[in-house]
Amino acid sequence: MTAPTPEGPGDRRRVERRISQRVADLTLPEFRRIILTSLLFVIVLSLFLWMVRVVVIAAILAVIVAVYVRPLYLWLLVRVKRRVGAALITILIVVVPVLAAIAYSYAELSSAAEYIAENEADIVARIDAAVRRVPFLRGETFTEQIRAFVASTSLYGARFVDALQETIVEVSVSAAIFLFTLGYILTDAEAVTAYIRGKIPPRYSELSTALEHNVEGVLYGAIYATLVTQTVKSLVILGMNLVFDVPLAAVLALLSFVIGFFPIVGSWSVYVPVAIWLAIFREAYVSSVLVLLIGFLGNTLFMSMYLRPKLAAKKSRVLNFYWMFIGLVTGVYTFGIVGILLGPIVIGLLKAVFDTVTAQTSWRLLDTEEYPAAGSSAVLPGASDAR
């Protein structure tokens, strides 16, 4: 057996420098290499983010959808036996209903625009008569303004087609990124997860575990609460439209579901015009008031301001009602539609960092074999399967 070779002073210095990793122990070539590598990384990352800035929301949406439909993909994989085939079937199950709803809504809106164009004079007369009945507007005439508004509304279908043609390239690229990202995450989720986990040093195990747990929790809570409340609000809109015999009942319900994700606009953008329509064209003032009351008290106040953050906080098991409310409201108004996710995520990350820094146990700083790898939490549906 060969005797172990004694370490020299140079070997000990290399070991100490590798373990301690102090800046003062770095040689000048090592320091220059770190600076050059970091600068190159920042430049390449900036170019990448600028390149994908247009489709980043589509990619994020695809990842979220993939996480939620992955159980369906795994169920199909057992029966189809091929990853590509199972992924294609899963994508079709997700995409086909959405395309059908878009086609149906477009056809209905085009018919409505044609009806407005054919009956423009009658519509203008009815609106003008209704305005004249308002007490403080008696004697005033708004015929020209009303005619201009109705004329612009009648051109909605043409404007929609023109706008779609102008953005067809951007929409096509975003759709392609969404579909390919969805397929990639469905088929290679294990490899992606393993790659990301392998890049996290053991020294950051506590922080990475806290970040992962909080991000998964707030994502699941925010998405679950948003989908539930948007669905319920759309069903309320659909029910009121059917009860009061409002045209385009299903289209308005779908429109309420979609625009509810955007900042400022919400289901009120649907039920307020419906109430005005009932008052002007049906002279159903009681029905108009009921639509306003149910929409404002039920959809806007109760579901948007209370039920959504309440459900999100309960499902996330990370943030309480107050902080989830702050994350949802300020996130949407700061980042737009993606703020539904970014707002709670930012607060969840802040909580994870704060809890780790202020923990009773010290934050592990050195790489040693006794430190466990970053843990995981199965908060998101299908997350355990994806790993």
C-alpha cells in the first residue's frame, strides 16, 4: 500500500482558498477571469431578455399550463406509450376549446356589428330619447355625438380584422412559443427540474428550499383563486344575461372571463353596458338596477376584493389574506396581466429571504458533503410528478 503523500504549503493554500473562497485569496488572473465571465454573462443575459421580451408572457403562461395539465399528460402517457403523442393529445385538449370559443365569439360579434350598421338610425333615435328623459339633461341634444359613437361601434368588426392582421406576426410568434414551450415542459419536465436543481450549490439549500416552497405556494394560490373567481363571475354574468334576455349572453360571459385578467377593466366593463342597454332599449329600469347591484356588490366587491385573495391565501399556505391582497392588487396595477402572478411571487420571495435570514439556525456558508440538497414541496399540482 502506498503511503499518503504529505501535502505541501502550496497544496494547503489551494485547499484553504477553495474552501474559504475569500476575495483576498484570489490571484489576479482568477479575479480577472471572474470579472470577464460575469460581464459576459450580464451581456448575454441582457441580449436574451431583450430578444424574448415580446413572447415572455406566452412562455410563462405555457409553463403554468404545463404544470396544471401534466397529470393529464402522465395519464395519457401510460396509455399512448409515446411522449410526443401524449403531449400532442394534451395540447389539443387544451387548445381546441379555446380556438372554438374565439371563433364563436368572433362570429357573434361580427353579426352584432352588422346589425348595428343596418339599424343605425333606429339605435341613435332610441339612445337620444333615453338621454332626453334624464332630468338634468332635458332640452339638450346629443344626436351628433350619439350618431358618431354608434357609427364607430358598427365598424368594430372591420377594425378587429384590421388589428388582427397588423399583429398577426406577433400573435403567430407568441402562439408558436406557447405551443412549443408547453410541449417541451410536458415531455422534459424531469430533465429541466434536475438541471435547475443541479445548478444550486448545497450552501444555499435553506434559502432555495424556502424560495421554492413560497413560489410554488403563491403561484398555486393565485392561479387557483383567479380561475375560480373569474369562472364564478362569468357564470353570474351569463345567468343575468339569460334571465333578462340579453343578446350575446354567452359571448359577454366569455368576454367577462377574459378581460377580468387585465388591470382596471373587469366584469364591470360588461355588466355596466348591459344595465345601460336594458334601461335604453327595454326600458327595464328594475332589471337594470338589479344588474348593477349584483355586478357591483357580488362580482366587483365580494369576489374581486375579498374572495380572490381569501382563496389565494388559503391555498398558498404561505401568505395571509392581507399580504395576498396587496400582492394581487398592486401586482396587477404595476405589471399588468402578468402581475396576477408576479405580485404574490415578489412578496413570497421577500418572505422567504426574510425568514431565512432571521432564522434561529445559521445560514450554511460552506460546501460540505453533510449538507442536504435543496428540498421540495409538492404544493403545485403535478409538481411531484414533474420531478
